[in-house]
Amino acid sequence: MSTATIAPTGTWTVDASHSKVGFAVKHLGIATVRGEFKEFEGSFEIGENLSSSRAYGTVKTASIDTNEPARDEHLRSADFFDAATYGDIVFQSTAIEQIDDETLRVTGDLTINGVTRSEAFEAEIQGTETDPWGNERVGFEVTGQVSRGDYGMKFNQVLGSGNSLVGDKVKIVLDISAVKAS
């Protein structure tokens, strides 16, 4: 497979007002709770060759929103994100590879709760467009899955059925709209 990039080259900044950092986790083993982080930023550099490409992002843990204030407060506590101590989730890519004509694999160091682990995500290009103000834009849907236990989030309760109150696997879904730097 060619090492030429499928994404537009250049330096791009995530437009937070048109993007979303979301997640989903099993509750009681039978339902899915979805949430998002309201405060985040990111950027990426796409080179002529993917080996020179980089991606970076930061999420404010205190900005978590699951549409249930009491749950959000618990998620900010030391049982989960410990937002008072670890205010940011940070991702820094270490490799970007082309999977097919529309998809990239972005591998990098993810830091949550002071723990850094290598994780891989798929980034599917959604398209490019020039907005009415002349800005070049690109859209990506980024998906992946992490184990919250790998990041020290061990809080749980086993139910009578054997199911867990909170699942360990967390699906990550990022809807990214980015603007090319001028």
C-alpha cells in the first residue's frame, strides 16, 4: 500500500464548536450510558507521507456530561477521573498508518489519571469542504475502545446476576471537524 496520505496535507486545528468527544459504557451489563466531554482541543499535522504525520488532543476531565449531574459528579471523583488531581486526558500520536482508501489507524500515547498506555484508534475521513468564509475543513470520525481498569478506574459493584454495575470496556467516538491553519 502506498505511504502517500489519504487526508489533506497541512496543519489542522479541531473546531470544538463543530466536534464532539463522546464515549459509551455498559451499565448493569444491559444498557449503554453515553456521555461526552464539553471542553477539549486538538490539532494534527498531515504530511506528504504518513510517517511524518502527527495528532494531539487534550480533554478537560471536569467537563464530563452524561446528562445526569449526580453521575457526572461521581465520574469527576477519585473513583473515576479524579478531575481535581488529573485535570486533563492527553493523547499524542506515535504512528499514523493507512488502512484503506478512507481509513487511518492512529496509534499513540493516551494518558488518563496519570497512567500512559499505547492505544490505537481508527480515523475515517468524512470529507473535505471549503466553508462560506474560505476556510478549508476536513471531517473525521474516530473510534476505538479502551479498558477503564487499565487507567486505575476500578470502581465497580458486582450484581446478583454476575453483571457489573459499570462495564470495563469504554467505546470512544470522536466526531471531528478541523480547520486548516492559514
